[in-house]
Amino acid sequence: MSPLQAGAKAPEFTLKNQAGVDISLAQCLKQGPVLVYFYPKALTPGCTVQACGLRDSKAELDAKGVTVLGISPDPVAKLAKFEQKHELNFHLLSDEDHAVADAFGVWGEKKFMGKVYDGIHRLSFLINQDGTVHTLLDKFKTKDHHQAVLALL
């Protein structure tokens, strides 16, 4: 696993959001910088805390012109449940074949409770409007993720 670093060109992608609508990185970059955050699994405790922090910071993120895109390997239907249950106010994107996670370098070997498996690593990328990675966020706690993002801005 080798995540994209600052200065790298972010790979272009189009994925379905929780409503089944195609959302592309290029379309979002027209409006300003984009926070692309990868999370392992919708409706789990850590991913919920992280998403709710971003939800509650929407006004500050909007004031900076930042679009938030959460990406996981979950199917669209599960993302819709996640959005509804926690009243999320940003796009959740389905990357079931983990092609986008691979392109960003966040898919790889993980260990949990003695098991080794492949999955998404919890990493975030702040992407400049020109499509380059401004910052890779890789050292944060899920409950503090939104604060790390706001501190960057």
C-alpha cells in the first residue's frame, strides 16, 4: 500500500452516491477544494463518529468552499441507510470493486483481532482545485478527524 502524497495528481473517478447518482471528482473540483475521505464500513462505530463530525462541521467546510466525499466499499443501499440513520449531509460514494481506493493507494493488508485481510485504510486527502493532493491526512482519531481537516483549512 502506497497512498498518494502531497503534490501528486489525484486520479479522476466517478462513483454512485447514496442516492444512486453519479458523482465525479472533476465535477466537485469546479466548486472548490475537495476532501476525499476513505472509511472501511458504513454503520460501524468508528465510521459513524467520523462521519458525524464532518456532518456537524458542514457550515465551516462550506464557508471554505470544501466539498466532502466519503468513499467506502459499501453498496449504494447501505450508504443510503447510513445517510438516513445519521442525517449525513454530504456525498457517500460506493467503491464496491475498490478501484478508486486502489488508485489512491488506500487498499491493502489490514490486521484486526488476529485476522489478516485486505481492506480500506482510513485515510483522507485534501485535493486542490487543480486536482493535486494538497495534504494526506493519515494521523488522526476518528472523533477528531473533522478538527484535523478544519485546522488544515
